[in-house]
Amino acid sequence: MSHTPDLKGSSFTLSVLHLSGDDVAPTVDFLKQKVEQAPTFFASAPIVVNIDKVQGDIDFSALKNGIEQAGMIPVGVTGSKDKRTQNLASEAGFAVMSSSKSPASAPAKIAPTKVIRTPIRSGQQIYAKDGDLVILNHVSAGAEVIADGSIHIHGTLRGRAIAGASGQKDAKIICNDLQAELISIAGNYWLSDKIDSEYWKKKVMLSMVDDSLQLDVLTI
């Protein structure tokens, strides 16, 4: 058995912070609020900063320190348009990253649907890699269910549901009773306070339409 280190390519789902201006302070306040709202989801979360829409210079050192103070981990910067900006970001300790413009594709190998019959208790995490996840029971507050594909919950969703974890935008979340702490598809998420009351405690389907989350009440 070889003990030599090795480097291999892989892919991970990261939260991307899209900046609209060069003022760092409002961004840091925004991140602190998110961590306070859902600490189990955002605390120590790796963050990539997209600066594609920023016109002025960014204080990357202040931004990096602010992200760390908010309780997240600054990983890299994407969307930089010139070498100077890339150098400034790199000097502040950010990795300079480029995002793929190609649409997310299904994994090469599709795993069988993962079926869970028991309740998902607070503190538990269930992950269906390269496939769909079916929960035939309830998901308690403080629990987390994740799938690279879609998630079907036949009971009440009180915890967090994250579908399309590897970037599949066509993933869906269907649950019989929506009372979620967080729902997410392909890195786009809503916390409970962003879910309109008309969908609360209803049988719903969450999907992505034109890169935005959309909820629909199911009547059957």
C-alpha cells in the first residue's frame, strides 16, 4: 500500500456570495445575519465571492476578515475581469477561481434511489450521493437531508432539505407538509422567513425556474 500523497480532481458544492458593490461593510452585516439565522447551516461554511458586477476596487483584506468574523470561511474569488484585480485578491489570501459556463449535467453514474423509512431526528444528516432521496416519514427540526438528485418527503419537513447538492438545477424537493428551516436546490436556498405563508404547512414542490427558486402547492 502506497503512503505517497496524491492530488485528484473533485467537485464540491460551495455557497457563492454575489457582490453588487465595492462597500464591504453591508456585505459583512448580511453574512452575520445569515449565520445568526441558521448557524448549523452557515457556521464555518466555505464561501466563494463573485465580483462580476462590481465596478470599483474592493478592499479584499477587509472582505476576507469580515467573512471570517461572520463565522464563515473565505475560499476564493470568481468573476474578476482583469489581472490587477486577481492579483489584489490573491495578495489578500483568496484563491482566484473561474466558474464553468456549461450547464450542470447529471452524474455519469446514477445511484439507486435511497429510501429511508424511519423519522430523521434532530442532529441527524442523511445524504443520497448521485441519486434521489425518499423519506417515508418526518424530518425533525435540526435534521438535514441532502441529495445530489431530488428529495421526496412523505411526512412533515421541519429541518433542512438540500437537493441538487452537486449542482443539478433540475432537482426537486417535494414534501407533504412544509415547515422547513431551510430548503435549497443547487446552492440556491430559502430560510423559513423567506417562505410565503401561503405555502406553509402545505404539500408543495420546490423547483428552479430561470435560476430562481419557485414553490408550487400540490393538490393531489
